[in-house]
Amino acid sequence: MVSAALSFGLVGICYIGDLGRLPFITLPYMPYWCGAILGLALLALCALTAAGCVWFFAFLRQLLRSYGRFHRNALAPSHGEAVLPALPIAPLFTPRAKRRLRSVALVALALFAVCFILTYVVCSLSAGSPEFWHTWGWFGY
């Protein structure tokens, strides 16, 4: 997931900065404004994936802690130790962190959806065809 987030971010930066013409960067041809809008959509997808990564790693950490606590509690009576309260499986964020993570995810999702649809409309109008990828020869037809 982290590599996907980085890839979305790098491709978005390449489209916004019009870096597709540089050597060793191979991107499909797009007029600048089409690429800039798609780059913005990819940067929003990068932020959405990064928020998902934060939640996923927090969930994985809490799941491993809960699993370890369960096994410790299962063996505690045989060692004469006290049984500790069970840990929740879901990650425990502070309310402020939970609100920020949710806000980042919702704004990024909305921005991605709007920019992705706008990219399709602008590319179709720019190419004069709803199948702009054929017009621009992306697949060698």
C-alpha cells in the first residue's frame, strides 16, 4: 500500500509538472491541462491511500497487541500471575487524530472523484472523441 501511495504521488507530480517529456520517464501523451487535472486526481488518491496506510498499520499493531495479551492471559493462571483486561481489536486513536484522519480521507476521496470525472470530460472534449486513448494512440491502434 505504501508503494502504491508513492507511485500515485510520483505520477501525479510528473503529470502536473509536465515531466513526461524528460528522458527515462514514460507516461502516455496527454495535453497539459488533461494531465494536470489527472495529476491532481492522482495526488488525491495518494493522500487517500496514505490515510488508509495509517489506519491499516494502526489496526495491525492493535491486533498484534490484542493477540499477545490474549495469549499472556491464557498462560497467566498457570504461572500464578494476574489476568489483565482484554484489549480491543480496533485501533484506539485520540478523537482529534480520528477526526483528522477521517477528514483527510473524505476530502481526498471527494477530490479524487471530481478530478477523475473532470479528467475524462476534458480529455474527451480535447480529443473530440469519448475514447480519447484511441485518438491519442496510447495502445498502438
